[in-house]
Amino acid sequence: MDTSLLAALKARPELQTQAAEALRSDGDRAPLTLRKAGVEPDLAAAALTLAELREKAREKFGERAASLYLTRAGLEQATRWVVAERRAARFARHAAAVTDLCCGLGTEALAFAEAGMRVEAVDLNGATAEYARANAEAAGLAVGIEVADALRTPLLESAFADPARRSGAGRHFNPAEYSPPLNDLLAHMAKTRFAALKLGPGISHEWIPEGAEAEWVSVDRDVVEACLWLGEAAEVPRRASLCKAGEWHELSGSGAEKAPVGEVAAYLYEPDGAIIRAGLVAELAEQLDAHTANETIAYLYGDELRKTPFARSWKVEEVWPLHPKKLKALLAERGIGRLTIKQRGTGIDPAALRKQLKLKGTNEATLVLTRLGEAHAAILCQEA
């Protein structure tokens, strides 16, 4: 959507409502509904696109989505509100003002402003900056937004950056290809005392600078981002932050410890993805009085069930060799027709194995494919 269409939509809130209602009631015929109402084709398309994106944005922003001005690329990179709100609260405990670099649609800037901070935001793309201004205006928040190069922007007492990780060629997994590149941003953000930099959750540990805190964040078991905390903001080497049903849980540590190795026990735990990515499996194992059965695989085993927000747990029922023909017979004997198949460290495709098993029966179970030492095994279990 170009800025002229954005301006036209801002000037016609009734059209925004009309488009949302047409999309809900008429589906694919919504464009015809708006055109019959006399709306110009380009403006109708823009209004319906905005309505579609706002509906999609509910997962990230809840009811706030209904007043946001969005683009597809901007929505994809935008931080979930529950994460942005929590990060802004951490900033606000240490600083009164923040520079928001690569601000995108401005949703992080809104979170900072709602936390009571003075916010100066910049984005290199003029059209994107217009969306950020529209969102600040719609929220009734005072946010300074300028078109500027993040690497040339003077920083306030704290700074946040969310560099672009997509281009016309797709998503960038190499931080050197971020826009701006990660190392350049790190050098620039070292000029302020308190800073944080949002990254994709797949960031390699080799990119984490010495002295930084690396945090991985998951929301309802979905790992959504990593964040580097820099300067005075760094509190621990590694942190995993999990939001479950709106409640936050944290586990921190060095990220360098190794969990003890032992045998299969009565209960199997699968750590949350944020725990695994942060390298905190050993810290979780200590909490659970548990161990691994292979030091390279993140399943944990313990003799007692200990409920934790950091992992799912299963009661181990049987341990079998990982031979598909034998598994088919064993599952058939037990009448298991509904089977959740999980795997780590075996290279087996669960979907392909499911076809081989030809499941029948009314019973339900979970089958975990993994390695116990160097041996491949299948663990039959029930969620605890």
C-alpha cells in the first residue's frame, strides 16, 4: 500500500469498518461489495488488505490489531505485543528515553511509549516511517519518528534495534546480511549504556558478542525471537523466557554446562525450545533432578515427576528397539490407533514411519524416537 492510499484510509475510518464487515460477511465477494458502494477500486483493495492484515494480526496484538496500520512484511517481522510490552518494562526500569532503530511499523515504539519512556524512532524507508507515524497517532502516543540511517542516528541513554531480516530474495539467516548488518549495529549500539537488539530465534551462538546476554523467547511453546542485551542491560550470559497462558517464566545460566548422562527413567521431559536454543538444558536437568540419555539430545529423564513450565512430561511405559516392523506389531498388540510420534537424533521422518505402522485401534499414546547412548530406541509413553 503506498502512502497516498494510507492517507486516504486514515481519513476514512468508516471505510475501514465497512471493509472489515464486508470481509467477514462476504468473503471473496467483499471487493464487489465495496465497489457497489462506490469505493474506488484501488482504495477498496487497500481497505480490504488492511482488514485482512488486522485480522491476521490478532494473534500478535489482540484487540490492538483493530487500530493498527499494517503491511505484510511489517506484520511478519513485528514483535508480539506481550513480548514488546515485557521488553519495554525492562527498559523503563533502567532508562527514561530510548532510540528505536529500524522501527518498522512502530509497534515496539508504542510499547516503549506506553511504558512511560521518551521515544525517538527511525527507519530508513520513508513509507514504513509513515506507517509508524499513523500507528502512533492512532494510539494517541507521542513518538518522534524520522526517516534516517540507523547507523548514523545519535543514540539516547538507551537503544533498541530490530534489523530487517528479509529482502526480495527471502529471509536472511546470516546476520551479516541483515539490514543493517549485525556487527555494524553492535558497534553503533555500544555508544549507549543500555541496549537490546532483536534477532531471529535461529541465531547461532557464534554471533553472540562477549559480555552480552542472549535471551530466547517462546510464547505458548512457539520460539518467536532471540534478543541480545548489551552494555548495562546484560545481566546473565543466557536466558530463556517463556510466556504460557499470559504468565512469564524465566530460566538463566551460563549456557555452557552439560547435563549428566544416564539411563531411561520413569519420566521423560522435552524442554521448551527456548531452553534448548539458550543452551540451558543442564540447568533445567538440575531443577528436575534429571539427566539425558545421550549428551547431544535434549530429552531428559527422571525418576520422579516434577511439574515445570519449562518442559512437557511423559510417563515412560515401554522401551523398544527402533525397528519399524517390530513397532508395527507391538503397537497393534496394544490396539494403539492414535499415535503422536516425536523424534530427536534418529533422522527418521515421523510421517513416513506412520505410513509403515498402519495403525489400528482405539487406544492413544506417544512414541518418542531417540538415541539411548548410541542405540536407536522407541519409547512408548503417555503425557503426564
